[in-house]
Amino acid sequence: MRLYIPLLVLLLTACVPETKAAQPNLNTERLHEKADEAFAFCKQKGMNTEYCFLVDMSIHSGKNRFFVWNFKDKKVTNTGLVCHGMGKGSTPSTPVFSNTQGSNCTSLGKYKLGIRSYSQYGIHVHYKMHGLESTNSNAFKRIVVLHSYTPVPTGEIYPAHLPMGFSLGCPVVDDSLMTVLDGMLQKAKKPVLLWIYE
């Protein structure tokens, strides 16, 4: 009987599912640094200091790169895939960033999330985005908004990349994550920060 115990333990260990927290190649130190900078920014600008949304475009598009960061607990509470814009020669693996109107590119920088409105995509909700830096100052004019799109997968697809064509510059997430974000944003008493960086 003893001979079978190590084999049983090995089989049970192999069956334990990998959690999202064990995501390979996630630079948690960098995420903490960005979160600390985001908190200081939100405090200075009178924005929401309960949480923010961090989007790390240096991460593979098939991995979670949208993070809901809880300032009080100093941890990620929700994650998801997020699309980047398809313009100016962007590829699934290499996004091109631009603040130019008509570029169909994602713009880097800090954004203040604005009013809730109807979207023709996903859960039919979007949030206006107001660029707070020179790299994203045209976001509102470009109609760059936070929204979902039903074909975006609800889990990581690595090593595959997200296909192009899901975004014309907007940070586009899956429907389930957008439902969570919408619930949070509707209760927010101060403007929420969304920061896209690489």
C-alpha cells in the first residue's frame, strides 16, 4: 500500500488548477510601483482613492493585462484581457500608440473616466474617457471609451494573441469584466483613474 501513496500525492498535486495570481511573467513589483504612483496622482487630483484601473500594454495580449487595483488592500481584485487599437500598423503582438484623430490606435497615459452611456457593443454600456496627458489629450474627441465586446474571451488565451479588429483605440474588455467594472463605476463618488502604460 505504501508504494501507491507517493503516486497518489503526485496525481492530486497535478490536478490542482493554476490560479490567476500565478500568471507567468507578471511583474508584480512594477504593478505595485504603478499603483503607488496612481494613488499619489488620484490624491493630488481629487479622484477616487479606493481603486483604479491599470492597463499594462507591455504584457502579451493573450494574457490578463487589465487590473483593478484596490488602494486600501494594495492588491489586484479583478483582471482581464484588453484589446489595443488596430491602426498605424499595429499587430496582435506589437501595438502602435498614437494620440492622432483617425489613427485607430490606443493612446498611452492617464484618463479620468466620465459619464456612463449606451454602447452598441458588449453589455451596451460605455464610459467616456478624458485624457489627462499630452499623449492622450484627444481621447474624448476621438470617441475613445471603455467598453466591452462579446467576442473578447473571458480568460487568458496565451500563447495565442487577441486578434486585431476588436478595437479602434478603445480599451475593450470582455463582457463579464465590464459587468463588474460597470457595477463599481456606478457606485463611485469620485472620478476613477484608468491608466494605460507600457
